[in-house]
Amino acid sequence: MNALFGSLDFFKTYLKVGKEYKVPVLVPMKLLQDSSFRKAAGDYPALIVEHIQLHPGIVPDYWQEAYDSALVNMKPRLNELVLHLAYNDEEMKAVTIGKARWWDAAWRQRDYDYITSERFKDVLRKNNIQSVTCNQIQKLLYPELWHLC
């Protein structure tokens, strides 16, 4: 929920834990426009990512088109597509009571529907967009962890 980037102290803790446990730390490019966050990141092997997320105001009828456009217009680099996956069921409706309509259960269901659709897979394929896992990133950053595997 972007809480790790909400304060400099949280961000420093995120970096510290990532370094200690040798797990990938993904940092949104926009965050580093702030000099205090850029300085805190220092030479840590954090991965700078373009952070892609649908913003409030996208009407449900244009949901898929908005994601299609975001994916097609990605720059060649490490990008992070942020999704909020859930079912629009009674449990999620209860969890999201009081949330603005753009973070409600219906929003999450639309995210789930899109990411599991053939349309999403087609956009990735047609635009030569490669998915990577945290394990793949970790192997690149910390090959010493994987030499016995």
C-alpha cells in the first residue's frame, strides 16, 4: 500500500531489511526525485522501477483499455505493475467498507479479471513484455545465494 514510501524512516527500514535478508528492494523512480530518499538509497542494490498503477477516475467501462495503454506505453526497463487482486464478494466488501470507490471490492475484482484474461496475455505477447519473478531478480542481485541450487 506504498506505506514503505510514506516516510523516510519506513524507507530506511525497508532498505535495511532487504540488505539483511538479501531480498530485492523495488523503489519507484518517482520516489528518488526527493533528495532525502535518493540519499538514503545510496549505493544499495535497489532496483529502480517504473511504478504503474491505475489511478482513481478510470471508469469501469475503460478499465481494460487503461491497462492496455499503460502496458503498451511502458519504457524498456524494469516496470512494476501494481494490482489489487480480490474477488468482489461479501468478505471483500466488508474489508473495504469506507474505502473510496476506487479501492473497493469492485476495483479489485476488475484488476483480477484483467490480469487473468487472455487479453492481458495477448498484450504482453504482442509487445514482447517479459514477466520476471522476485526469485529471478534475487538471483541476479545475490548470485552467491543460488550457487548450490
